[in-house]
Amino acid sequence: MKKLRIGALSALVLLCAALLGSMAAAFAAAPAAHVTAYMQNVYVDGQDAEFANAEGKKTYLFSYNGTVYMPANTAADWLGCTLSVDRAAGKAAFTTGKEAFVRTKLSNSTVPLNEADFAVLDRYFESGADVQLLSQFAVTVDGAPWTFASGGTALYPFFVDDTLYLPLRSVGERMGKVVTWVPELAGVPHYQDELISIDAPATQAQLQEMQTYLDQAYALYWKAAEVGQALVDASDLSGAEAADMLDQVKGYLRQIGQLPSPSHHYLDKYAFPELAVSTTVFSGFDYYSAALRANTLTFQEAVNVKDSVSITLMGRYAKLNDAQKGLSCFAAAIDAAG
């Protein structure tokens, strides 16, 4: 009987060793990859999102093979979940039940960084990171498996230092959002590099409402541009004539900011209502207009007026072009999602 017990115990030890060995082999065989920092803006329902690592400190997104990955800690915040990560056991568990929120770059809601933290960010920015793609890592939400794929190709989590990263698109879609990649414009004036926008779906009526809004904004812009170009091309104007033209340009541009905002938030990130605010540029317009009307400055002496008008018009045109590109990509993403 004693020999039987010893034999059974030995078999159990061997079985456990075999299982541990197979698990170790699985993790050891995880393919290596090099990920690069993804530095472009990500908007969630119009808010410019900030990302935090496992310590609650600002960190970067990473890109690998055309997929952008985000910290699982931030994903938990977006999803309204608590997160438990057991790296040694190869698992992470999201549990619903807390209020969802999105950190923004204006909220200052991440833990302050110290000098060592900035050095880490510099390293990420300059060199990226070497990681292991964890094909055996188990992620669950309320106990149900959560796997990741893109176009039929499986995607796997990875750790950068102590922070778990998951595919950003998968997180956005789990939120019930439309995830839109907006490439940088080419061939026309623009401000923005590429960006990612994560938004509540829009109806066709809302898409049409936003397009009508942009059409009206473009129409006002072209009126401003016509007057502005005439001023720029002019060689001799009276002070009153030049002041009138400046006021017309400013008036048309301000009307863009005063257009009724669409019911969907997608265009909020382009901040068109700010065009109705008396900005530094418009303050300059007001200064020149008053001086020209008072004859304390002649049109020929107002050497910066033409440059100010040209730069302002170009900037507004770039903003409109960015918004039109973004809206077109958003509409296409909605169509693709069915």
C-alpha cells in the first residue's frame, strides 16, 4: 500500500511538472516583436484622450503591424471596469460595475511624472520597445473570454514594462463605438496629422446634418476669401475701404463659429464655435480697422494687414479641410460597420 501511495504521489508530481513545463514552454515560445510609440491624437466622443499606465502615469500608445495598442488600465476606465492583471498566471480580468470615464489631455488626471518617468517616455519615443506577443494570455470580461482580431487575423496582448496593452480598436468596438482612422490630408492645406476618432454611431440623418453644416461653413469661408483676396491684391485703397474689407472678412469667419452645432458630437474636435470668439487674430483686425478709419494709418503703411488676412484665411481653410476629411472617413467607417 505504501509503495502504491508513493507511486501515485510520484505520478502526480511528474504530471504537475509536465503541466508547468508545457505552460513555461508556451510562454517562452511567445513570439518577439518590436513596437513603436504611436504619437497621434485619439479622440473619444470629441475629447482628446490621455492614456495611463499601470501606475496611473501618462504613457504612450504603441503600434505594431498596423494595429494601435492601448494600456489595459485606460481600457478599463473607458469600459467602466475594474482590472486585475496576473502576469505570472497569464491572465487579466475586467469586471464591470464602476462608472466609465475618459481621461483627457486637459483634465490633468494622471499621476505626476518624475524625471525617471520622462526618461522612460523619451526611450519609448526614440526607440519603441521590444515585447512578447502573448498568444496564451487569457483576457476576460465578467468571466467571459475576450479575444482580439483584425480582418480575421488574431491579435495578442503584450506588456511594455509592467503595463498590459490591448488593441485599441477592439476596446472602442466593445464600448459600442465606431472607430475611425483618419489619415493625414495630402495636396490641400491642413493642420492635422492622422488621428483616431472613437465615437457613438451616427444616423444617416445626423451625417447629412453634419455635411450640411460643413457646406454652410465652406460657403461663408469662400465669401471671406473673395473679399480677403481682393484686399490682398489691392495696391491702393482708402483707409475706410480697407477697414470695410477687414470687417467683412472677420464677419464672415465669425459667422462660421455662430452656425448652429450639429446634434452629433463628431465635429466638436474641430472647435468651429471658437471661430466666433474674438481671437488674437481678430483683435489685430480690429486694431487695423480702427486705425485705418481714423486715418492714423494708411493702407500702404499697414504692411502686415495683407499677411494677417492671408494667414487667417489659410488657417480657416485648413481647419475646414480637416473636418471634411474626418467626416468622410467617419461616414465610411459607419458604412463598413454595417
